[in-house]
Amino acid sequence: MGIEFKKEGNACERCHKLDTDVGKMTHYKNHELDELLCQDCIKEIDDYYSLKCSKCGKPAHLRGNLIEYENEKICTICMDEINMKKIIKEEQKQERKNFMKSNWAKWITFGLTVTGIIVALLAIGI
Ligand SMILES: [Zn+2]
Ligand SMILES: [Zn+2]
């Protein structure tokens, strides 16, 4: 029965469909592959390998999968870079805010001290 099944036709090594169902099989030897594949699978593989990150232009398969970001498809590495920049920007903003706050606190303390001294001097004068 096993032999009979094999004689039925060639099956795609990827989706396992038979050439009697999906049509001609092609021996695909691109991208370090060496498989008998149906046209659908070949198209899928070609599409996959032709995808490029719209930011760094590197082929997507070398840089992980593509992520949709602001209407562009970018690789995970570019996404990481964007996230890092965002975090750094956020930190800088936070630092600036803290700096302003600590300055205010300093001026208020200074002001209160000066006022205190003046009040003390006035009290002594009276
Ligand atoms: Zn297939
Ligand atoms: Zn990229």
C-alpha cells in the first residue's frame, strides 16, 4: 500500500500536497534549499526572501521577521533601535524635568533662608 501511495504522484515537500491536486512540482534549489515544491510554496519562499526592511534595506530573513511600524515594514533590529531611542529620549525628558524640580527646590530653600535671616535681623534690630 505504501508503494502504491508513492506512485500516485509527487508531493510538495513543504505543504505535502500532491501534484495531481496543485499542479506541477519544481525542484527548488535557491536559498540553500533543495526540495521538490509546488508553485504556491515557491512563491511563498520567494516572497519571503525578497522582503526587505524599509529602514535598513537588509533582507528580512537575515534580521528576523518584519514588524509593521508607522506604515512601514521594518526588521526587529531596527525596531529595537527605535525603541531604544524612545527610551533614551524619555529618560532625557525625565532628567530635564527632575533638574527643573531640584532647581526650584533649591531656589525656594534659598529664598526661605534669606527671608529667615532678614526676619531674624529685623527682630534683633527691633
Ligand atoms: Zn507546497
Ligand atoms: Zn532594518
